[in-house]
Amino acid sequence: MEIKISEDNSDYMYNFIENIIKECGPRMPCSPQEAKSAELIKNEFEKVCDSTYIESFTCHPRAFIGYIKVMVVMMFISFLSYFTTTLHLTLQVEQFFMGISFALNLGAFLIIWNEFFNYREFIDPFFKKKESQNVIGVFESKNEVKNILIFSGHHDSALHFNLLTHLKIGYAIIVILGLLILIIWMVTSTILFIISIIGFKIAELLIFQILVIILFIIGVPVLIGLWFFVSFGEKANKVPGAVDNLSAVAIVLGMGKYLKLNPSIKPENTEIRLISFGCEEAGLRGSYRYVEEHFEELKTKNAICINMDGIHSLSRISIIDYEPTTRTKHSEEVVKILTQSAKGLGMSVAPFSLGGGSFSEKLIGQVTGGTDATSFSKAGLKAATIVAMDLKQMLKFYHQPTDTPDKIEKGVLERVLKLCIASIDNSKIES
């Protein structure tokens, strides 16, 4: 199958990325810059789509990363509460302080389990509510709509990850160490709390004192590092987000230009939607809101979402069929559509778990977070994500001020666009 991307369309995609960064700059979730980029994307959709609109929504954008500072405070106080029990106080006072220590550890675990490993809005109401936008462009069907085909990316950029800038691979070490300390300390505090309730004096348990002191010595630098994970307020708004994720939005817009010039490739009874989500970097809030708002329609009309994220490496184009952080398995049908499309184009593209296939990639994949396809798959809708990430290269710019247009290898946007175009034809077989 031969698909030609015109030089005009190719230049358009790369120029779009540069123009958004020039016009808007970094676009952290719910920022004025994110809103401005949404308007500019809407303007581009209007040039090619049958209809275009913005769906505004509200969320608490700083809760998703802000929970880290909350956890750091809780864990630090939990250690101090434990050390209070070693001062040879009365049993009742020991029980009180050990109860505080246990409760704080349990709270910290519940926060990270819900906020990060399940992307639930667990402590979000404690953070300020703000407004964001999803931008939708529609190629309507002339006949009854029986199928909906979605191509998506996100236009917000990440908060600056200070640890990545200064530590590189040490970022993953700090994060994983933090998780291990939390788990070990939670188990230990649970045992100690039960022991104190039974009636034993914690101050007399030397082996536990030694264990907690070791955890504390290792934990202090880790907790300090996590406290500075991101900066407060506008100081965190430093990431241009060329690769993550204007690269995907550019391809979505390139799809719009191609469909405008080649309307015959649109399947019958199929509506094609081009979507740029807001607040992906705030816990996929934009795509979750979209799925919640349109769930019945998407379910009854056999919706398929082909999402894109982090497109920069020509040699690393892959299809994400599983996301370890949220334990999300994507649609086998969509993965099949994309693999068949790649095969027809003569492209070497294979399904992967998010993060990669090697041991180190799998380990880092446990803490990489999720993509907007998760919002669809978690709701039982058909979705998968196309990525083109070179993990070693991405450590140099991922969620950092160095995520600039020069990090996108020439030709990768065109190749992924071809894959998306080919998937339109293959989706007819599955619909």
C-alpha cells in the first residue's frame, strides 16, 4: 500500500510545532498558554473539518503531581511519630504515636495508589479547581453514523521534572527507592502498631529500631529529592513539549489536511474525529472527561481511539498494547488494525508494553504513567497508543525545558501519519 504525504503537509506539521511553541510557549495544564494553544488548534481544525468545537471542563491540575509533596510530609511525620515511641513512654502514649505513624503511612499509600497507579481524583478537591479544554474536529458521515474513529493527542505540556534535569537515570532510582521505602515502612509500621495494640512495648524492640533508622537514613535524601520533584506555581511551567506532545497533535492536524484532500478514503457510516486533549499531564483529566461525557455514544457507535504520544524516533515506532503503571490492557482489535496497517506499509512496528522490552525499560515502565488511550480502555472502549520513544534519548529532554522541535527526527511525523491513514482502511474490516 502506497501513501504519499505531500511536502506541503510535511512542512505544515513541523511548522505547526514551532509556531505553537513560539506563540504559546510552555503550556502546563490549565494555564493561559494551554488555553491559547487550544484556540490555535481549533483554528486549524476549522480549515479542514466539517465542524469544530471546544469542550471546556474543570479539574484540579496540581493535585496529580502535588500529591508527592503531601506524601513526603506524611512520611516524614510518620517517622518522627515512631521515634517518639522509643522514648520509653507509657504504653498508651506509645500506642497513640504508633497509631499516628501507621495512619500517615496508610494515607500516603492510598494517595499514590489512587492518584498515580489508578489515576483517580482521590485528593483533588483539596487543590484549586481550574478550567481546561478539549478540542474536537469532525469529519461527518453523509449517512447514518454507525462507527466513530478517533485520532488523538494532547496539547498541554508537562510540569518541569527537576529530578530528570539534574539526575537523569537517577530520577528513576529516586522514584523507585521512594516507593520501596513507602511499602517497607508501611508494612513495618503496621506490624509495630499491631504489636503495640497487643500490649508490647515498642521501645524494647531493638531490631525494629535498627530497621527504621536504616529506612530513615536512606529515606531522608529520597524524600528531599521528591519534595523538589517539581517547583511550585509558574516556576514549573518551563517545558515546550515539542515531542510530548505537540508531535502527536501535529499528526492529528496532518490527518485533517489529508482527509480534506482525499475524502474518498473515509469509510461509509463512519464519523472521524480529530481530538486534542487538555490536561493529559494532570492525570489524563481531559480524556477522562471526554469519555465520561460521550460514553453512551462512543459505546453504541463502535468507537475506536488511535491515540499518539511522544513521537520523535524513526526507529522506535511501536504500538502500546499494555500500560504497566495503571495495569491497562488496550484493545487487541485496535492493535491488530495498527499492526496490519504497518505491515501493509512495509513498516517494522510491533506491540510493546509502555516503557519497552528490556529489563531496565520494563522497570522504568512501572513508573512512567499512562497515555490518553487509558481513559478509553478503562471504560471498556477500544483504544491503543502509537509511540515513537527512544528511552535513552528521552532522558535528555522528557518533561524538561529541552523538549524542543529539534528532538523530533525528520520523517517520523510523516511515517506515523501514514500509519494512521492506513488504519482507516483496515478499520473497515473490523467495524
